[in-house]
Amino acid sequence: MRRVRWMGAVAALAAATPLWAQAPAALIAVLPFENSGSYGQDKETFEALEIGIPAILSGTLAAHEGLRAADRGAVRRALEQRQLGGARRIDAASATEVAKAAGARYVVTGSFADFYGKFRINARVVDAQTGQILKVVSNDDPKLQDRAQLAAILQLVAGRIVAALGLSPFPGESAAGRRSVPTEALTDYSRGLLFEERGDKARAAQAYQRALGAHPEYPEARDGLQRVRGS
């Protein structure tokens, strides 16, 4: 009798556990974002954000226990193989091909616009198995469109991507930590990625150092600095 009761309790516990917690984490790829028309900062900053925004989103999404981020190198190679290395406007069909090549279950493409400090992001969540756009998410609240709120904007977009995939929300503590990163640190981190991609390790190191100066507890910037210094 005790064995029957114990087995019943285990079955009830399994039934009460959300499906996303039982299933292995899904691999998601975030592709370069398109600058759809930005003004008020220098061109290089916007070029940096084209790769910085997806990298930051990717890191945020990877913090969710139901997701894993596709390797940036694998994504870059898949883009180059399809002659999309320099493209920022990527349609759902091409995004699906890139995701499959990188082994990802889902893929995110998108765009941003910074109009003298008014910042908008639009992200398309695509099912890489079917090529279907599951949802388009954005920071559509006028109260959350200030460039100075970039970390909070990215956290909001990441949360909406997670919701579009049917996953549970981010834990409050984790979300709060990522919302606290100042825009200056995010921008310099993005510059570091841009210079690193161009092979300019010296300027990349300087950018990562500035990001750490603005926010010392910034693990991605610390990792970037170690990477370009070869340590």
C-alpha cells in the first residue's frame, strides 16, 4: 500500500511540474538587428548596436532555464555560408535556414530605431521547424522608450520573447539585475563586439574596459576583455 501511495505522489508531482521544466532547454539563435532609421548618435554606435542588441538579448534569454543561446560563432558561420554576413534585414525564410544550420529550435530577427533618444525595438520570434513567425514583440509602451532605459527595454523584449514561446516569466531577481546595467555600459560593450568582429583587438579591449568602468559587475564585458587579451 505504501508503495502505491508513493508512486501516486510521484505521479502527481510530475503532473504538477510545468512542461517547460521537464523538457530540455531549447536552443535559440538571435540574428543581427537592422537599424531601421536612427539619428542623434554617431554611425559607429548604431553599427555596434546592430550586433550588440542581439548579443545582449541572447545572453538575457540564455539566463532562462528553458532556453540555451546558440553559439555566436556558429550563427556567424551560418550567415556567411548563405551570404548574409553583412545583412541586417533578414526575412523569416532566411532566418529559418540560418537557425537550422546553427542547430537552433527558434530564431529571433528584428530591428531598432533610435530617434534622438526615443528608442524602439521590434523583434520577430520564428519557429525554425516550420518557418512560422510566432509573434512580433516590441517596447510599445511610451513610458519605456527612452534610450537611457535601454537595459529595461531589452529585458522587456526578452520577457515577451519568452512568453511567445510559452515559457514561464523570468525570476524577478534575475530580471532586476539585468535592468540595472547603464546604457553607457551596454553601448561600449556593443562597440567592443563590433571592433572584435573587425579584428581590432586593441579598440575592442578599450571598449570593454569602458563598459566595465561604467558597470564593474558586467560579466559579458569582462569575458570580452579576457577574450581579446587572450587570457
